[in-house]
Amino acid sequence: MWQILGLMGLAVWAFSSKERKRPAPVQLQFERFHNAIKLDADDEQRKLREKREVLLRSLADGLPQDFPKFAHFVQGSYAMRTGVVPLDGNYDIDVGLIFECTEREFPDPVALKRRVRDALAGYGRTVDIRRSCVTVTYIRNGRPDYHVDLALYVRGKSGSLLLAKGREFSGADQCKWVQAFPKELTAYILGRFSGGEQAQFRRCVRYLKRWRDHRFNSDGPISIALTVAAAHWFQPKHGPDGKPSDLEALHALVKKMLEKSGAALGVAGRVIIKIPGPGGCDLMAGMTNRKMAGFRERLSELDRALAQCYGQVDVSAACLELQGQFGVGFTNTVSQNKGVPARKGKLKRI
């Protein structure tokens, strides 16, 4: 009997010891990494604003005078303040255009996209019709320098916005006007947290985006899916001293994303991330089962890498573990160039 109780006590001690493991003291390293990858409002974003205004003037000049006028607004990571410096240097900005007409004037939404495409063609830029936007890419020295995604909207009968969906050569069933709430989504993201909690939320969103950029080619989740996932499941975390603990906050978010698979909905193995509000679509629906399996596998690897940092007192060893997930820019040394990974330390094989 006493032996059994002794074994139970040992098990409780081992469990509580595991629970007492503290995260590695890497908050300073996380914040340095964040400062290196965030899109600075006073630098790159100012340049993007200037380029956006030039493009909008070009569009207004390129359309016929009797064509429906448009108003514009900024959406996406620029509006939500969660932008990151792109690894390939191809900066982007998302702009919504609301045309003063109804879908009756353009029963085929791709027809409106073609008019915008034709008005912007030339002048050192390429213009492509994508499913949810028209993408304008500027080329410098033979490589993409930055691009602007133009989402085209008209107003429906109720006054809500309708988004033009469809590629240039899509079938008629794929070309449609879809009700959308981009401004409401931006307001939801901006109002989800405040103060220091909002700052930590934005940092964790940027960590996920850089992880996606580092660990995937073109088969990773879209940025808005990661942002909405964080808005749904992020919980602020602080250390015993009351200061933020980004390691714990990010780890908790990653674990929640893994838990929120679609198994309960009969879609086993899929992570479902729905836009908030009635009838919100699944932002991960466009990922094939193969891509979803790859996403879950890499997300599990991120979970394990973050877990390895608990109980770790060697900051350099913890940073080396995290390099495999975020790139060599996550380092225990100070990088001199913003947005440029510090090439110090050995990159962990993955």
C-alpha cells in the first residue's frame, strides 16, 4: 500500500515539476525579432501610400469619363496594422474600390475587372485578374518591386458591399458577386484588444506570418486566415513579473489552432477559420486536403519547437531552436539591418 502511495506521490511530483517549467527568457529576443520584421508605418508604409495614390490617379484617368466613379479604402494587413517585411522584397497593399453602380450594370463581375485591367495596363507594370482582386505589379530591374491588390465592390440592394469574384477565363458559375464586409472585419480586428494586449496580439500575428513565409512556398495559409485565427483564439500571456510573455502567448495560440480542427464537424484533419459574423466563410476552404495536411504537420512542428523552449535557461539554445521555424533572423544578437535576417549562428536543420 505504502509503495503504491509512494509511486503516486512520485508521479504527482514529476507532473508538477513539468508544470513548473518556465519559458526560456527570450522576450527581448522576440521583441527584437518583431522590430526587424514589422512593416514600419513611418518608412515602407509611407512609400506604399504614395504608390497607391499614383495608381488610383492612373485608374481615374484611364477610365472613360462616363464610367461609374469609385471611392477607395485600405483593407488587409495595412489597415489592420499587422504587416510584415516580405522575404522576397515584393511589398504589397490591399485597396478596396467601391464603384457607384449596382451589379445589374455588370452582371458579369469579371467584365468590371477587365475594364480596370485595361485602364491600368502598361507603364512598367503588369496587371492580372485574380479570383478576388485585380493585382497590379510594378517591376524594377526585371523583378517584382511591389504590388497592389485591388478588390472591386459595388453596393447591393441593402447597401452592403458585393465583391467581384472570378478569374478572366472562369466558367459562369465561378463568376459572381459575393456579399462582403471588409470594413467590418477590419474594425473587428482593430477592436479585439487594446493597449498592451493589442500590441502582443499584433506581434503574434506577425510571428505567424513570418513563420508561414519561412516554412511554406506557395501552399501556406493566406494572411487573413492567420489574422482571423488569432482574433478568435489569441489570449494575452504575462510572466510572473507582469511583463508580456510572447513565447507563452504564441504557444497557446498554436495549440488552440491545432485543437480547432474540423473533426467535430465531420471534416477530420482540417483547421476551420471562419470570418466572424453570420454566414462567415471558411478562410481555409481553398486549401486542398494535401495542403491542409502539410499545414497541420508544420503547425505541429512549430508547437513542438515552442514547447522545447520551456525549462530552457540557455537563451542562445532556445533561439537556435526557434530559427528552424522563423529563420536565422531570430537570433540572440542584434541585427543591424531592419528586415534583413542576421546571418549569425548555425541554422537548425528541419
